Amino acid sequence: MKFTMSVAMTPLDQLTELARTAEECGFTSIALPDSLFYSEKVSAEYPYTPDGSRMWDADTPWVDPLIATAAMGAVTSRLRFYTSVLKLGPRNPVLLARQLSSVAAMTGDRFGLGLGLGWAPEEFEWCGASYAKRGARVDEMIEIIRLILGGGMVEYHGKFFDFDKLQISPAPAKPVPLYVGGHTEPALKRAARVGDGWASAMMKLSELRETIDRLGELRASCDRADVPFEIQAVCIDRFGVDGYREQAEVGVTDAIVVPWIFDGHGFDAPLEAKLDSVRKFAAEVIEKV
């Protein structure tokens, strides 16, 4: 099993030192969240809390995940980075492909794109994108991103996006893996059909087991059962050496954790307290699992 450290809602001045320490302690990756802005009012419920409320407020720090990746990549050499997950729907795929190719180049191809549609209508509409038919629109975006990142002169003529031949350089030396997030049936089908992996939000082990089994069925129906596929999980009821072994048994390949939460520290805790928690988690869990 691999271990990824989430830096959601972390103060920006802590990111580079957390990345250095994560690499030293044996973490495989850093997971970076995405939030475009905090709207005073939102017309949809947040899908990953019991009451639909947001877990953050207007002053919670949300650095752009691609910029944060470039900064942390500059102070590490082996650590990988991926978004978990970047809201694809409000963005333009050509501009995003340009950013992704730059991040891949600046990190030596240590970047993966975790993606989702996005849940807040305001993020779509206020960024000039339609919330309606967002699933079909994102499907075209995924095709475009893969096409452009593949290198060379490419063109695309779809229902939502249309452009003649263009090229972005440098293209990544290796394919940028795409990890599809979401718990709904359409999201799972998308992950099975086009993803290099699936990313969960907060789930219990029983829910993870059911979802992973369903992904297996869907991947088999797409003739992709034998293609390498990551399961990146945020499991909320199995911890410690035995707990992570249980996660591995149900198919989790990459456990996403926030080490300082286990020690009772909040997202805004002092850096030294967080570093101590990272080292402690590595010694007590990563080295033994």
C-alpha cells in the first residue's frame, strides 16, 4: 500500500516543509484539494458531509493546487503530487492542458490529475461555464486534455469544444495519470471507462468495499479489468497498522491521510506539531505496513 498525505486547508507557508518531510518519511504522494472561491450563498449542498454544509469558511486557505505542486516539486525529488480532486467543469480544457503540461515539466513528471465535475453551480456559472450537461461536457474535456498532453499537432471538433490544429510544448515525457473522483454511478462509470484510478472522498470501509467491487464490475464491462488501476481512499473508520491492512484487503492501493488530525491538531496547527505527527505516523504505520 502507498500512503499519500493530504494538505487540504493548510496554511501556505507550511507547504514546502511538509513536502520535504513527507518525502523523507516515506510518503509516496501529496494530495491537493481544489476550491475556486467561497461564495457567500451556494445553491447546492456539499455532497460529502451528512448535512450538506461546507467544512470551511471564507477565510480558509485554498491555494491553487497546480501552483502549490510546482512549489513543492521544487524542494523534493521523488515525491509525487496529485489533485484530489480538481474541479474540471468550470475550467477551459485547452488552458488547463497548458497548465498541466507545465506542472509535469517542472516536476519531472511527478504529477497526476485527480478530477471531478464540481458540485457548486456558482463555480460553473461565475467562471463562464454551463452547469447544465456538465457530465457530457467533462467527458469532452477529458478527451481534449489527453489529446493535447499526448504531444504533437492536434485538433478537436466536439459538441461543446471545437478547435483546429494546435500544439502545446513541452508535452509531458510520460502520460499524466487521470484519477476520477465521485461516488455516484455516472462518476464510477467514468472512472472505469477512462480513468487510471478512482479517488474517494470520506467513506467507511464497508462503503469502500462495495464501491471497489462495483468498479471492478464496471471495468470488466469495459474490457479494462487487467489495466493497472489505483484506488485512492479516505477511509474514516479503519486506522493503525491493522486498519490499513484491512483497507488493502478490500482493494485500496493508496491511503490518503492527514497525520496531525490523529494527534488532535487542527488544519491551522503550528508547523512543528504537524511535522512531529508526520514523523510519528511514518514510524508507527508506514514502516510497519
